[in-house]
Amino acid sequence: MSYNSPRLTTLKVNNLVKAISKAQSIILSTHKQCDGDGLGAMLGLYHALKKVGKRVRVLTVDEVPARYNFLQPDKYSETYEGPHAPIENTDLALIFDTNDRRLVEPLFNELEEKVSTILFVDHHPVLNQGPEPTPGSYINTLAASTGEIAYFLIKDLGIHFDEKIAKSIYTSIAFDTQLFRYVKNSATSHLICAELIEHIPNSEDIHRSLFATHTIEKVQFLSKVLGEIEYFGDGRIAILKLHAKDLLDHNLNMDDSRDVIDMLMNINTLQAAALFREDDKDLYKMSLRSKGNIEVLGIAETFHGGGHMYAAGATVEGDFTKLKKEIVDLILNRLDGHH
């Protein structure tokens, strides 16, 4: 594959390359409750920068979910532990897979004190109702994942790929495109991964780690909660509430709830779905999905959230019955053309 292939949507990352080249010390991070996209992108860049002698550190806001153990995050990253594990003065921080500083707290607050330049590296739209990204940040919604941006960064830095870099970037792209289901009508994700696979002994192992590691307890959990789906709007909308107690009873963690809403969207009549994960009493992580007939980002922003046009989320507080009615009404209004 040629890097300059006309079918490859080449991302222009010149300013990021300049910032990285100038910096001697670099911190890489991503949003809280990190996923394969942000984690893979920053670990890929970490391995690349170590090859050229940069002083680089990977910090996550909270613990990395177990499904990513194959990338050995415990070996290469640290969980931010607040003032008793202080951050040294650093030239540059790159924050992947978000442009909303609220999703990087409390780490972001300390980065502002200790880091000369903080840049977001992201593919989500900038929020209409939220904090502005830092000046000079790189936000490109043409990218299907932040892994694609990291790929072009490494290419333009002139660093050769090896197994560690390739596995990390491949993980980012495979995860966020859901094994190439969501590639933004572009060949770019496929072409990049075709190159990366040359450095990976068995890419199927990555697929299994990301999407096929259900425990017996998780299947029991899924069999219970999928029977509790509520349907509205003649089967066009699905709502599901996940109870924190159910996760605990089945020995699961928060990351184990990620797959559920994707399962809902396989229902053929659905146009949109909302999943409410109960994180505390009257406190929910709301995930929204749409098959493309309506956008759900605007709904998420109403609740100070964000995401993509057709996959978004927010943290919401209040009585579940009232929240459910509000979301159903908002989705129905969009489906029926009343914006």
C-alpha cells in the first residue's frame, strides 16, 4: 500500500508534528473510562516516541478495563492518583479521543498547572454547549478513530512501525469502527489496517480480546437485562436501564455494560436507543445511539454531554421515570420531524 494512495484520506497533522518534535517531555492521556480508541492511539504513539528518545508518560484518569490487558497497559501506563503522585513540569500533553476537558478531570486541572502546552487530539465534533478545546488542538471529524490520527502522526514523524505500535493503532481503529462497520464511507481505515497487519502475528487475537471475551457471568447478566428492554414509538425506540446491583451481582465492572447498547441496535425496527447505566442513586451514564435517520448529539449536549452525531452520551441526574419520558419525547420529536 502506498502512503500517498489516492484512496487514502491523508490527514494533515503538520502542527502536531512540530509540537511533538519540539517537546522533550510529553504526557499522553485520554478521557475517563477509557476505551480501545483513545487507549490504542496513545499507546501506539507512546511506543513510537520511545523509539526516538522522547521522555514520554502515559496517564489515565482511572483504571484501564481488563479487556485491554493484551496491550499490557499496566506496563506502559499509570493511573492518575492525585497530588500524592505529582506530575513533573512537562513540555507537552496530548489528550486523545475527547475535546472536552471535563472528561479528563481531575487530571486536567493538574496538567494546566504543570504542562506548557496541552492539545486535544480528537475526531468528535466540538460541542456547541461545552468548553472550547485548547488553542492549537487537532480536531478532525473525517477520521473514523483517533487511531487514524495517531497513524499519520507516526508516519509524519518518520518513525517505523513495529509490532507494539501496530497492535496499539490497529486496536484503536478496530474498536472504534466496530471491526469496520463505521468507517465514514472511506477506505482509509481498511488501508491503514492492511499495512499494520504486516507487523501483527495474529490480528484475530485482537478481535477476540475486544469483542469475544464474554464470561459466563456476563452472558447471564445479558440474558437478564435484555429481557427488560422497553419499546416506544411503534418499536422505533428502545430504552434500557442497567442496575449497578446487577453488575455487582454478576462480578462485572462498568466496562462490561458497553456492549449492551450495540446489541440493542441490531433490532431491525429500531431507529434509536438509550441506555441508562445506574452509577449511583439517581445518577446515570446515558448512552444514545441512532441508525442515522436522526442525530442524537444534540440531545446529549442538552444534558452537558457529547460524542458523535449518531452515538453520544452524557451523565444525567434525576428520577429515572422522568428522565426516560424526557428522552423518549426528545427522540420521538426528532423521528417525527419536529425539531
